[in-house]
Amino acid sequence: MFQSFRHAATWVHTWFGLVLGFLLVVVFFFGSLSVFDREIDRWAIPASRFTPQPMPSFDKMLRPVFESIQPGKESLDKARTLVDGPLPTHWDHPDFWGAFTTHRDPVLDMSAAWDTPNARVPDSVMGRRTIDPRSGKTFPDDQLKIGSEFFYPLHYNLTLNYDLTPNGRDLGNWIVGFAGLVMLVALISGVAMHRKVFREFFTFRPGKNTQRSVLDLHNMTGVLALPFHFFFAFTGLLIFAGTYFPVTDTQLEPLHELHEKIEEQETGLPHDRAGVAAPLASVDPMVAEAQRRWAAKGMAGEVGALSLNHVGDANGYVSIYRAGTDRIASVSEGIHFKASTGHVLREDPPQTAVGGFADFLTGLHLQHFRHWPLRWFYVLGGLMGTTCIATGLIFFVEKRKKQHAKTSSQGRRVVDSLAVTTITGMLIATMSILIANRLLPEALPSGWPPRGSLEIYAFWTGWALAMLHAFVRSGPVALGKLNPAWREQCWVVAVMAVSAVLLNWITTGDTLLRTIGTGYWPVAGVDLSLLATATAAVFAAQKLRRKEAGAMEQGRSQPVVREAVNV
């Protein structure tokens, strides 16, 4: 079928990249934004613009909040599909309480879980709360953390949370996982098809024709960040290995249950409730003891997460985890206490070599550690991945432009419109949600959808309008010309990015001079990134305008040349 292995690799690289390239651009771009998801959260929720705080007192602040949490609407709606009959109107006796924070989080995320009564399959309902750890003040439930609750999950599950099984194997995770696997194939085949990799590392000719310069940029970004691309595709698959190979949904389930029983015996951490009520001892002394033990091992630090399993039961236990911001590996040195007495049940032992290596790879991917230069390197690598895939899509179109124009084929028109939708349309959608965030009032009239839902609607609406515009304006593509939607949407991106910065200033009073002057870089960084995006969009729009003008001049001169030849 193919003349050589290199030709086969070229075919694989081209068509696999084309089919899933549109999806991978989204994964890489929003993965890049997710590196600073907490900073985007602070931009989106002005009330959270204060210094990150340590874990507050459980006894004085957290326990009253936990006791007031009730299940969320989405969780209850899901539970109704699993239960024949009514659900409780008030949920008591939770099975789990948890609180989580990081060195970049000024707010504290809290959650509670209850076993769903009379469910056809084992399931839990969840309730959440976000508080100000300085005062215990609760943030409104309808405020969307755009960075950590939308951009971040968008890059690994596309927010497609449709459960393929009762145990919650989300459809979006499988789609992105398949795309990640295909990306590994595309990377390997890309290396195989390029014999002059070293030369392409240094080759970029922006003054050449569109096809040549786009291919140079595709090769350069692909080669320069090749280890980065491979690493993140591989570790992304590693993190979700339990989703793609679920032990409990296979013939290995009995072995899995046996492992849980053995683990319970070895660790002393009960897997099930005893069914006997027991009071909860003071948790603050447990926190102090955990910090004392960490300090004794030469790793003093703050609490990153705290959880209570089997709340109010004789088998209840408290788990306290260290904030591992000083290490790459995703290990938290958990110490576990009996909830009713405060006695230490277990200290997590050191990881095995295999487990430690897996934790190291996971930690590198999730970057919970404190290292700002490396965090910016991640952003650069992610944007280079986005550029590499995007230029590959553009090159595919440019290479076939003249051939399709001669045969009146509409295939290039469709692919070009999808490329516009994916690349500039993705930016328009991002600007749409940020602008909606600043335009929507804090309190909406009764009967309206939640504020966060409206922001998400703005995101998808902006993207849909960009797609409609790309297809409507794609007529010149069939004639072998540039789609004017590229240039027009670049101008839209520039205007929207500047508008988002101005709206942040108008609605909060946080100008760039103020945020930079006070050193509040989470908000200043988002504003500066928006202005940088606007600048790049203006540059691209002007360059596209010159290319369109040059193509028009060339089109006018061709008839004259033919007439001169005929004479």
C-alpha cells in the first residue's frame, strides 16, 4: 500500500492529526490556561482577591460550615435517576467531609457526601461550599470559578459529563484519552517522517508564502517542544488509567474487593461504617500533632487537605494531608486519626519505587508545587503545542487549496472553516465568558438560571457564532483564496480582549497600575495576558490583510499577462 515506512508514517501523521487535531488544539490551549486556573478564578470572583490563607481551625470555623452543607441540585438530579421513590428533604448523617486548599487558593473548598438511600447501584450525593477562611463567610453558590471549574475540566473531559456506566466513567474522559493516545502516534510518526529534524529546529521563514512559513512554524514548534508534548500526552493517560481500565467493572472485581479488605486490615482504616454512633473528638489537636510529626521528619508545612470518613460513626477517622508545595511528587504525607478519640491510626509509609515514580510523573503534570518560572514554562510549552497542531491544520488546507479550486471541491472549505472555528473561535469563546463574567450583575433576578450557567452559555454561544461566521465567509476558499473570517475574527479577539480588561477596571476598580503597584500579580497577570493576546491578534489581522491585498493584486495582473502573451 505504501512505498516505504516513511510514506506510511506520513499518512498516519496527516490523517490522524487532521481528524483529532481540532480536539487536541482545545486540549492544549485550555490545558495551558489551567496552569493558572486559580489566578483566573480570582480575576473572575473579585471578592476572592486577597492573600492565600492557611487551613483555618476545624473546631471553630469548619465544623459549623460542614454541618450546614446540603446536597447540590445537580447531584440530587442525578440521584433521582437511581432511586425509585422520593429522596430525603433534609440530609443528615453524612459519610464524608473534606476541605482542600493550595498555596494559590485564597478561598477554601469544602465538600460533603452522603450515601444515596435505596439506590439501584451504590452511589453518593455531594454538596459543596466555598468560604473565606478568614471569616467563614460563604461565597454564593452560583459563582463560577472559571479557571478551576470550567477551563481546567474542559481540557481533560470537554465538560462532557455523561456517565457511560453507573460508576461514572465520563464520556469526555474517554474522548480526550483516545485523542491523547492518537497524539502519541502522531508524534512518533512525525519524527519518522522528518529526516532533517535538527535543521528544522532552526528553520523559520516568515517571509515565504503561507504554505511554506506555516510548515516551518509547525516543524519548529513540534521539534522544539517534542519532549513536552510527549510527556503531557503520556502522563495525561497515566493519570486517568483507572478510568480507562476500571478494575471494579471487570472480572477482577472480586480481587479488587479482597484487596480492599486486606488494605483495611493492614492500615487500620475502616472501609465501611460500623453502624454505631460515636462523637467526634476535637480535630484541632490532631492537626497540631500532624504538623509536629511532619516537623520531626524535617518537613514542616501547612495542612493542604483535611477529611473525615464515616462521620459520626464508631469507624470514623480523620485524615490530615500536608500541602506538598515544596516537592514535585504528588505525595501528601497523610496522617490518620481515630475520629472519636484522636489517637493516631496510621502514618502513610514511603512510596515504593514504582509508586514514587508514578507520583512524580503525576506531580509534574498537575504542577501543584511552588515554582513560578517552571509554571510559565508549562504555559509556553502548552501554547507551542497549540501552535504546532493549529499550523498543521492550516498547512493541510493550504497544500490542497489550488487542487481543490480546480476541481470545485468543497472539502477544503469545510476544513478551513473548522480550523477558523477551532483556533480563533476558541479565543472568541474564551473572551465571551470573561466579558459575561464582568457584565452580569452579582445578584440575578429570581427565576433566572444560575450566574455561572449564564457565563457558560456565553462561552458556547460565542463559539457557535464564530463557527457560523467562519462557514458564511468561507466562499473565497473554494476559489483558492484566504478565508476573510481569519482576519475578521482576529479583530474581534483583539476588541474583546481589551474590553475584558476595561470591564475589569470599571466593575472592580482594579486597574493595571493598581494591581502591578500593589504586586497583586494574579489579576495583573490575567489583564496583561489579555492585552498580549489583543496585540498578537492585531498583528495577525494586519498580516492577513496584507496577504489578501497581495492575492488581489496578483489576481488583477494575471489577465494582463495572458493578453500580452496572446499579442
